Amino acid sequence: MENQEQPTNIEPQMPVQPVTEPIQASTPPPIESKKSLPKWPLIVVGVILLATLLTGSFVLYKNLNVKPKPASKTVQVITPTATPTPDPTADWKTEETVGMSFTFKYPSDWQISNQTHQGQLYERTLTNPQDKSSFISIALNAHPIDYQKQLLNDEDAVFSSKSVIENSTFQEKNILKATTTDREWDHENSKYIETGHSYSILIPIENNTLEITTNNLENKPLADKILNTIKFTDQTIQATSSPDEVANSFYQSYLTCINKHFQSQSSKSTKEDCPFSSYGALNANLITKLNVPGFADPVLCAQNTPSSISVEPAVINNDNTATEIVHELFSGSSDNSINVALSNQNGNWVIADIICPKP
């Protein structure tokens, strides 16, 4: 048998404690010192940024908040819209004057009638429905405005008129407006007495006169309104009076005036009380002829006044002339016949000559 090795007695060993070395504080490695940059570039950049910010803010503020200068300010003027004035004649009737050169309007409740007289080419009379004695007439007289103006201040032994005349314009025409006081001779008291007042508007049309007249001054505003409704047309004025009407109307009017002259025992002559130019039926050459002094009345061809006058139908010639025979009847004597020649002037028949019979 093998010898077994005897165990050797090993003494127990104490555990060896590791020797702890003292821990030394770790020292960071030294940092290499860097070279410091200059500060002025930063300052410059900051100043530039600040200036840019301030400039932008200023421009923005100016564009948004600053008002433009008064010199460049656009002022918008607002013109108020005019309110149209209602037409006071909108519901009036219109009178179409056939063969004349004008039209006019009149109140729809006024009555209109045709009353053409001697020396007129046209006349319409408007009557107030509330007062039948109050009227307005619209007439086209067959004589110029200067002649009509003379009639506004006419003096004779029987009737007289005095007018206050105002010059005015209407549609580029020179017109007359006259307020007239009418008077009548009072034979017993040998004085004039006032018989009324009238208002007239005279408008020239070619060689004629358009006349608006009222016998009541309260109608003056209405007459002016009618004037403003007149419209002129391009129609040619046509004569409405025949040679018969002209001759008969003239002789009847003249005989009436002569009778009043003798009845009033006027101290004036018949030519002064019954002037030939006042009838609008005689041409200028005949008026000059009749005013030549003579023994007998040049219109009646007699020294006495006839009791009545009649006119035969006229003979109208191709050259715008006509002839009339006027018969006069005297008390206790035979008939006296007068030849009357007429001519058509500008569409109006006028008496051109009066030829008395030979004795």
C-alpha cells in the first residue's frame, strides 16, 4: 500500500485584507485657454438689427396710423339732390290752336268759348265757374305789338284807359305786361268815371300780337301761369276772318264810335275820338289818306251819319285782293254805295282803299 501521505497540519491563515490605497481627488485635465473674440462686431450687428427693427416699426406705424397731410387729402363734395317741383298745371287742359302758331293750357274747371272779334285772328275766352263775370281771354290780334301798346293808353271822348306798362321777356321774346284802369265818360257830370281794372300780357308773334287779358286783377297770377304754359309751334298763321267779316266789322265799329261822339257832344273832332289806326283793319297807306282834311267823312263818304250799314259778299281775286260793296242807308234819302278794296297781308285781310261814289 502506498504510503499515504499524512496530512500536514496547515495553520489557518487569516484573510488578507486588501490594502486600500488612499483615493486621490481627480483633478480635471487642464483646459486650454481660448483666445477671446473682440466685442465690436457684435455691437455693430446689434445696432444694425435694432435700426432695422425701428425703421420697419416706424414705416408700419406711419402707413397704418399716420393721417395724410391736408394738402393731399381728397375732399368729396356731396351735392344734395334737388327735389322736383310739382307742376301746378299738370291736370290742366291743352288748347290746340288749329291754324295758329301756339298752344296753351288752362284750368280744367274753367269754361272755354270762341269769341273772335274784329281785328283778331283767334280768341278764346275762359270763364270762372265760380264767378261768371270774371274771365281771361287769349287772343291773337292782327296787328303788331307797338300798335297794341298804343291802345293801352287810349284817350277819346267816350272811353279812356291808362296803363302802367312793364317790360319783360318770355322765351327770348320782348313782351309787355300792363295793368290798366278803364274809364268811361260821364256826360252829365262831364268827367271820367272808373269802370274797372284789367291786366294784359302782350307777346309778339310775327306781325301779330298774342294777348292774354283778364278783367279781374285777382286773376293776375292765373294769367301769368297760363303764359308759362304757352308753347310756340312752327305752324304758319292762317287767316280766320274773311273779307266780308273784316269790312262789316270795321264799318259797324266805326259807325258806333261816330254815334257816341255826337251823343256826348265832344269838343274833339271825329278823327280824334275815332282814330282810324285804332281798329287794326286798315293798312298804313289808307290811314294816311283818310287823315287828309276834307269836307265829308272819308269812311262814310257823307256829312251825315247813316242809320244802318250792310255789306255785300266779297269778290276775291287771284292776286290776294278782294272788293266789297258797302251800302249805307240814310233817313229820308237813297242808298249810298261805297267800294272797298281789301288785300291779304301775311295771311290777314285788311282794307287797302275806300272809294267814295262820285257826287
